[in-house]
Amino acid sequence: MEFIVRQLSSRPDTMLVRYDCACGCKPNAEYQQGSQEGGYEHCCCGNVHFLGPQAKAHLETYLADRKAQALDEDVGGYTVYETAVEAPWGGTVPVAYALPHHPKAH
Ligand SMILES: [Zn+2]
Ligand SMILES: [Zn+2]
């Protein structure tokens, strides 16, 4: 998975991290410098990515909640990955993402 980092020109303390999804979408997650909260996007095909501190923990909580509500039975579970991207203001910001075993149609 290749992530693309963009800095908002109107809000230079905010970054967007997206990827070109195989389904054709361009899911975006937003993160503000110094924030403890990150953003995420859950793509229509089932891919989901979280950005920000504790991204992996937030992602795992999110997936566990969905599982408890039986929302993801059709995708057959997820594989979770963790990486990091370079922030426009220096340093790195964690990214965690999950890929469904059986992606949904776009
Ligand atoms: Zn997708
Ligand atoms: Zn899509």
C-alpha cells in the first residue's frame, strides 16, 4: 500500500494521507499537528486506514466494534498492517490499515 501525504495550503498544520485504492476510490484520512486524535476513512470495498497517534489501537477498537455488531461478516475478517508516513512539519505519523480477506464490490 502506497500512501500519499498532502499538506493543506489553507491549514498548514493539517495533513491528509490517501492512497489510490484498487476499487477506484481515493480514501483520505486527516490529522492535525499535535493532536491526540486522528482521522480515518473506511473505503466502500472494505479497506480502512487510520492516521495519527495510536492509529493501530484505534483501528483495532474500530474493527472489534464492527465485529460485535456483525457488520463485517461478508468480508471474512481483516489483516492489519502498521506503517508511518513523514509529516510535512517533520517527524513521522503512524498509519494503520486493514485489508479485508474478501473485498466488497465498489
Ligand atoms: Zn476501496
Ligand atoms: Zn470504492
